[in-house]
Amino acid sequence: MKLVIITASIAFQQEIKDMLKKAEVKTYSFKEVTGYMDFSDTATPENWFAAEVNETESILFYAFVKKENVDLLFTLINEFNGVQESQSHIHIAILNIEKSNNPTL
């Protein structure tokens, strides 16, 4: 088992759910979160919004995924990102589970 963490703009919520389904991830959790990007180091002409910190409505998914399903999920997300015209992408991180009290893991 692997722990998968996915973050993205809330606009991609349904697409992420669809990808989880295609990768046969049947159980997951998600939460709406606020994403922050600090522009304080950016020169004013480059910062069109003129705010030092930009907040974004985001979503966080996490799931325990079978090893054999992780690569498919990773591929689906990378393919989705590859055709996006916006700068916003879906981000995925995969972590090994060293120890768990869940006997199914």
C-alpha cells in the first residue's frame, strides 16, 4: 500500500474523482482547503494582482492505494496536466507506508 496525496484547484474536483475511479481507488478522503502563494519576493510589474499573498480555493485528497494502482493514477494525472492550457495543475505525491495498525494495509 501507498499513501497518495493529491492537491489541486477546487475546479478539478470531479476530474480527480473520475481518475481515482479509473485507477480503482474505491476509498479516499477529501477536504476543501485554502491554498496560498507568497508573491512578496516578486517584483511589482510581474505581480499583476499587486497582492503579496494570493489565496486559492483548493482541494486535498488522500487515499491508501494498492501498489499496482499507483502508477495508473500517476499516469492519468500527468496526462491530464499535459493538456491543460491553464497554469493550474493537479499535484500528486506518493509515500511509502512503513508501519500501520490497519491489518488490510
